Amino acid sequence: MSEELERKETMIRREGLTIRLRRTEKGNYVWVIEADSPKLDPEALEKVIEYADKSLRRKFLGENVEIPEPPRIQEAEATREKIEKSFPLLSKKRKLFGRLVVCEDRVVLEPLKPLPSTDPAIGWLIGFLEGKYGKERVSLERDRTGYFRRIVIAEKPSEEELEDLRGKAAWSFIRAATRKRKKVWRRWKRGR
């Protein structure tokens, strides 16, 4: 067997895009393209995948396909707002769990890593925010797995409200990030 055939799989990773390319024992190529980026709209993702697929077909299969222009990747939010302030969400031991970002007309709460939106602490925070600002002003940006990346409040609170919001968000993110995620089995006592 030649060295080329011994190398089974090559992986190419870019932010939000993974391509796994494999050469079979017969010398054929097989690939899998995975794309997941909450920053891109679905149409942009589709163009990126189509461009990658056609480029691979031409290079490895020798197909005569027309390759479109490389897609210009634009974020789903075409207008990036200017960030006025950013506050870290820290534990008492000064460990970072997220940040609170104040923009021109909104506030964004971002955990350091995606957290489950079904966590009780996150549910409490969302309930608090919806009660204070209204359901229509609070939105949760989730990914396909049920985890969320940020909470957006379409209102700019006062300095005092920001400090309160910072404390409540830090508490919720810390609880959700440190909670153990395993099933709890309970024993039921007989004769109750």
C-alpha cells in the first residue's frame, strides 16, 4: 500500500465550517461538510457549503463543474452596533463566566460558553427579564442543540439597573455553568 492510501482522513476546520476528506482503499474520495455558525444566515451557510462541495468535486473527482465566486460572508446582523461598555460577569473568586455588553439601544448578556436554555437558573433569569422589560423586548439566541449563546434586551437600562442586571446575570450563569448534568435517580420509600 502506498503512503497516500495509508492516510485515511484529512480534516479542515474554519470557524463554523468543518470538512472531513477521506480517500478510500480503492482510491476514491469521500467528504463530509459540516457548517454551524449562528452568526451567518442560512442562505450564506448554503453558499459556503455549495462553494466547498463544488471545489472538492473539481479537484478530487475531476468533474467539470462551474465553481461560483467565493461567497462573501456577512454576519446576519448587517449593521454592527457600536459597543459603549462591556462588563465582565465574575464569580466571587474572580472567575469569568460571561459579559454584559451595552450597545446604543440594547443590552446583551453573553455567557463565556453556551449554556442550556432549560437550566432552572437561566429560566429564572429569562422570567425576571421578561417580567421587567416585557416578553417582546427579550430574545434568546439559541443553537440547534438547545443551548443559547446570548440574551438580547431591546432597551437600555440606567446605570443602577445595569449593576443589578449584572449581578443577576452573573448569578444565573455561574449556577448554570457549574451545575452537574447527569440524571438523578431517586428512591421512593414504600409505605408513604
